[in-house]
Amino acid sequence: MTVDRLLPSSEADDLLALTREIADKVLAPIVDSHEKSETYPDGVFAQLGAAGLLSLPQPVEWGGAGQPYQVYLQVLEEIAARWAAVAVAVSVNSLACHPLLEFGTDDQRRRWLPDMLSGTLIGAYSLSEPQAGSDAAALRCAAVRDGDGYRITGSKSWITHGGVADFYTLFARTGEGSRGISCFLVPGDLEGLSFGAPEDKMGLSAVPTTSAFYDDARIDADRLIGDEGQGLSIAFSALDSGRLGIAAVAVGIAQAALEEATAYANERTTFGRAIIDHQGLGFVLADMAAAVASARATYLDAARRRDAGRPYSQQASVAKLIATDAAMKVTTDAVQVLGGVGYTRDYRVERYMREAKITQIFEGTNQIQRLVIARGLTNR
């Protein structure tokens, strides 16, 4: 099933067609084996980078494609419909590039952005800590000034692509309070940086999620992004875009689950007719289709506001909340449509359900999204 999309240009139509072709030829044939064996897909991100799919929304002047964010998110959705773990890593890579792109100096951009946007270097976002998830101001990992550099000590957690990425956008404490956090661009081979074993996750198993440990690791001062103490504002500015990325991933997972459930319901027969013709099941599928379409509309609304230069933080939280809750409901219903076989690993819907769950948690839990939305409704 191909989603009928309204895109802003013929170039965007061609881009989405290219994405579908690559996703069907490169991702779909190997996703099941890698997810089951929990093995990293070497070479996949290089192929996506070579096709220009890792730099779609970034400016042309720095090596990006200059595409509207609404186009990038629809590309991300198409990737997620084939392989959610890869789509999440693509979204995180964009998140990791954002601070340098928006807050770096021109010299820093010229030095690092071309390789980052071409896919030669793959990035990870390192904000969370064991005791500081949604409460980013509680970070303890410290960067202490040391001559013409900094020495970093502490740990970070829940790093997508941890131990595999070529660079890490790190947020560490350089002072006291919420204004004492700074942003750094850390090379993956930094001496004194090590990683824990990959987390044994419910889903997204082909791309590792790890902890990182900094043991008096020294970096040069030119790897500070923005000013000292600007870290939290940099982090939060990136998270609005990141939440839209996760919303698009969630819709991709839900779309894939809807397609598999619909195909099964058209083929499986009971009492002499296809089960989709039984009203009780047909209505379930109709509600699933409505949820997917509604979720897609919310992330596109927020993306269009972003493209127009309008405030979109609250809309990003709405999109993340609606899309990820919809993905959880749709994938659960997809398992129900398939019945007993839906509970087995012979069909993908059980994996979709496991993958959908994490979308309600990372980039700010859905309880945090409700808090952001509620605050936006106050007059204070």
C-alpha cells in the first residue's frame, strides 16, 4: 500500500519515490534477520547518506538538500515503515547535527558539517544520564576547563548508536544550576571515552543503545558548541525537531502495522468470507486507518509551522503525543486482528507493537509532552 501524499513540489515527489525504492531494496530484505539476531546493519547508513537521505532538511550551503521539514519527516516515515531502528538512528543523527548547524561558528561548520551531512560520519545525541532523564537540568557529567581544553568526567545513558557513532553531541556541566550546562562535539575515538554493553531492549534491537563513560577525557576548547552555559537552550531547541522525528517514526510503524493487518484480513476467511467483511473487524481496521491519518496530520501541521518560521514547540509535543499513542494502539490492534498468529514471530506485527512502545518514552515521555502542552495553555 502506497500512502497518497500531498507534497510541495515535483522534486519532493521524486525524493519520496527514491526513498521507497531504497527502503524496499536495501532495508526490507534484511530487517527481519538483523532484528532477530540483534546485529548491526553495517553499510546501511552509508548507503542512505550516499543517496542524500541523511541531510534533507539542512541548508544547501553546508552540504544539505534544503528540503522542507515536512518532506524530511515523510521520508523518515517511509524508512520507519520498513525498519524503525534505522529510522530512529536517522532522526537521532539529524538531532546530533542540529547544535553545530544552529549554534556553531562558521569555522566549526566548515570543519565538521560536510562529513556529518554526507553520512561519512554518523552522530549520536548524549543528553540523558542515569539520574537525569526528563530532568535535563540535573546533569552531573562535568567538563572542567583545563588550559586550552576541557576534561570530562562522568557517565551518560540511553545513547542511540552508542559505541558505533563517529561523534557525540554531548551536554555536560561546566557550572552551577540550569545555566551551567554546555554543549560539546565529541569524537567517537576520544581517549578516555568508553561504552557499556548494549541494552537488552524490547525492540529496535539492530541499532545499539548504550551508556558512555568519560574518565578524565580531554577535548580541545574548539569543540565547545555555542557559549558556556548555553547547553540547555541548545538541547531544548534540538528536541522540538527531534520530537517531530519520533512522531514520524511512530506513524511509519503504525502504517506498516495497518498494512499487514489489512492484507491478512483480506486473505483470511471465516464462515465463508474474508474476515475484513465481518463488521466487527472491519470497524477495527477503519479506526486504525483513521488513527494513522490523524497522527500524520499532526506532525505535518507542526512541520509546516517550522518551515514557515512560526513557533511550533507546543505543536511538536502534540504531534509526538498523538502519533506515539496512536502507534501503540494501532500496533496492539494489529496483533488482535491477526489473532493467535499475531502473537508469534512469524508475522511482523508483534515486533511493531514492541517498537511502538519506546516511541512513547524517548525524546520526552508522553507525560512530559502533556506537561509542555498544558503549560502552553496558561496565560502566565
